[in-house]
Amino acid sequence: MEWKSSSVEDKIGINFKNSELLFLCLIHPSYAQQINEPEKDNERLEYLGETILRLVITDYLYQNCPYLAVSKLSALRDKLEEGERLTTLWFNLGLGETFPFLALKDERYRLKIKRNNPFEKALKALVGALEIDRGYSQTYNWLNKQLIAPLLERHLKKNQERVFPEKQLKFLGDALYKAIVTDYLYRLLPYINPPRLTKVYKTLVSSEKESDYISKITSEDWQIINNQNPKIPNNSFSCILGAMYLYFSQENSKTSFKKTGEWWIKNCVDEEEVWHDAIAIFLKDGIPQKWIIRQVMGYESKDYNEGRERFHELMDLSSKNEG
């Protein structure tokens, strides 16, 4: 179909580098089925966007409300994440009458009042698309302007004394950890749907994996972490990740999310292991080997033999580890 990205960009106030990504975030699964492209819908972007939305809100509350207990911060976050609020924002932006693209029987005005409606899902997908296309910093600024500041800014206090700093750091770190791992898997494993991404996600955040991540932290990084807060529990990877994020934010807040993710990948992640764990999950779920090699691993037809060799290398690695 023909469409102009400016019809959305003008409303949200951001120009996308990749207009196809913007288009994808507007495709409801019902519409993808109707146009016979069921794998091209906004569910993966929604899956990513949900974690980015939570992180942005958490980040804002951590920075601007240090005087609140974590229970109060969590309640405020829940309020900002409400489906009704996200739906209202979608319509206030002038998007609800046209977007997302739907092929449902119910009229939009009826869908609008339902829980988990296509509009709140599209808003989350838009957040995911913004993070991929424009980066975390610009996504943060956009959500702050459109969603957070209108509700909270006038209520903020001047008191900047931080209460329960370790608990607040874990509050930040938990949201950061989920967003970084989800962002990594979204980029690493194209075409894989959210339920399967979740299965791989769980392997990466298991208690066993967290202990392994902590064991790989260098003495130099421990010094950085302790400089942020000497009382950080050394068995909480969420707190550790949060401390590294604050360190990178002090250097450059515009790149802190990216740098924290890169730090985790470089120092903690065995990508070969991620691949063979993911492939094992996909095979168990009945995904054909050929589809994995071509779509997920990215080997075109002319390179299929090379891809098959790589596939078996990864599975052999799994066998060696088990042995």
C-alpha cells in the first residue's frame, strides 16, 4: 500500500531515518494477516517498546524523585503505564482515527475502550521503533514531553536527598536489565516472535547466568561500581548494571543506555552460547532448520551451505558443553 511517513512524523514531531520501521510499528497482526504477510506486524516492536517504556519511566522517577520510597515510585510508574493513559496519548497525538492499520470487525471507537487494545499496543510499538531508529536518549525525551512531564512535572519537589539508595538503584537496575537484554535479543534474532524471545530471555537472566556475569566483572569495573555506591550488594547484577549505567550517564547521558548494553555484551555474554541455546529452543518448538538458517541467522540462498555449516558448528558446541 502507498502511505507517507510524514502523515505520522508530523504528528509525533520526529522524523524517522528508516520509514519502513515506522510503518512496521503501525501494522496490527490482523492487518498483516489480511495482506498475507503474517510475519510483518508490530508485535516484536511492541515487545521491545514495553521494556523501553518501563525503563524510561523508571529512569525519570529515579532522577527526579529521589525523596520517594520505592513503593511510591512503583505506584507512580504503574499509573504512567496504564493502558487507558497510553490509549489517550495515541488519540491526543491524532493517530487513533487512522492508525494502526487494522482488519478487525469492531469500530475504532469500540476498540478504544477495551483493555489491551490495538492503540496502546501501537504506542508501545512506536516506542520500540523510536529506540531502534533514534536511540534511547531521544526516546526518553519524547516520552518525557508527551507522557511523563504533563502528569508529574508540576508536582516535583526541590528536595534531592536520596532515600534508600540501594533499593532505588535496584528499582532502576531491574528495569534497565530487562530493557538491555530485550533490546539485545530483538537485534540478534530477527523474525522470532515474542513468546520465543521470552524463552531465550529467561535463559539469559537465570540466577546461574547472573552469577556467571558477576564472576566476569574486572577489578577496574568493581572500582567504578563501588564509587557509585560502596554498599551495592555484590550478588545483585541488577544493582551492578544500574551502577554502570549511572557511571556512563555521568560521561554522556545520550549514550549511556547503549554503552551499558555494550559493556554487558562485551564483558558478560558468550554469544556463541546464546545462539546455540536459542536454536535449541527454536528446534524444540518445531521451527525448520532451513528457516532458522535463512531468516534468523541471515544466510541467503547462495550462502546456504555456509550457513548450514555454521548451524552445525553451534549445535556441536552445545554437545561439547553438555559433554
